[in-house]
Amino acid sequence: MKVLGLDTSTLMTTCGVMEDDKLIGEYSLSHDMSHSEKLVPMVKEVMDNLNLKIDDIDLFGVAKGPGSFTGLRIGLATIKGFAHITNKPVVGVSTLEALAYNLPFNDIIVPMIDARRQRIYTGIYTWEGENLKTIMGPCILEIDQLLNKLSDGYDDIVVNGDGSIVFKEMIEEILKDKVRFSTIGQNMSRASSICELALCKYKNNKIDNYFTLAPEYLIETQAQRELNERGK
């Protein structure tokens, strides 16, 4: 089974193709160009290099957030379009779960995405055998709230994501020897993790409808906030 995975929820644009239990192609790029400029040419280059057409893909996976509002819309619109025209299944994957999946077999994994204003998108995960389990699902917290929670209740913590870079000094100060930081290669979005998780969810019959699959922002978009204010 061939799986195409995309993640445009952060500054990193990444796409990859997995065939059964083997990654056969992955392309990631973090650059000043927008996702709308990078994504489709990137997918085309990967597919061309693998001598594949979009009809050859059996399953589509995509990061559904949280993350960049614009990036999420671009990624989801692209993958939903692929699924629609090929009539193939699609699976949305939490960006935070995918980041945690980058770090296999660690005790406590805490992905962090910078949400600005001293806030982060985060969750808490652990491995049970070969399965990634959720301790605390995706949410948005003040950074000090999360660090106090981790300091009081957890040991042997590994963090990744751009939030772990932005708040590195604070994390080290509060968690001290309880925390380790991921390597550079596991610190950002990976399409390979989206592919693997999408396939796992597909096998467990957790399939999305490409008409209704939507981003998980966790907070309201600016447009929605302005609409709510006008409503008041």
C-alpha cells in the first residue's frame, strides 16, 4: 500500500511517500517561500522521482493541526483535492502526535509548537510497546503552565518542536535534569511520521471524509474573533 503524507502546519513544508513498511521518498524544506508556492511542485518532484502518478497512491495522510492557520488550509485543501479526484481514503493526523512520533521509545514525549504570546500548542505522549499513547491530548497552554505541570508530575521528559527552541532557557531552568532536547533532525515536522500514523489509523478504521475533514486550530482564527466581536 502506497501512502502520501503532507505537513504544512509549521514553517517546514514536507511531503513523503511510504510503501507498506518502507519509506521510499521524503522531501522537506523550510524557506521564505510560502507553502502555496512550495507544496505542489514538491509533491510533483517526489512523485516524478519515484515514477509514480497520483492515481498510484492508495492512502492520503495530512497534518490537521494545530499550527499555522494558512499553512493548514493549504495542506488540507491539497490533500483533499487529491483524495477527491482519485476517490481514495484520507486520514488527518494531529501535528503534535506526528511530532511525538518522531521520538520512538522515549518515556515521556512533549512536542511544543510556538503559538506566540508565551503560549504553546502541546500534548503529552508515551510509548506502550510499539504504540504511541496519549497522556494529554492536543491543547494550548501558557508555557509556564505546562512547565509547572511537567515539573510536578513527570521525569525523563523529551521535548521537540519549535516551541522547545523558543523557550529552551525557560525549559532548562524549570525542568533541569528532568528534560532532554531532541536532535535537530527529529525537531521538526516529518512527512514520514504523517505517513506511518495515517496508515496505522487507516488499519484501525479511523478514516476521514474528504468533504468534512477540517483543520484543528485549537484557538479561533483572527477572522472568527473579529466576527464574534461584531456579533457582540
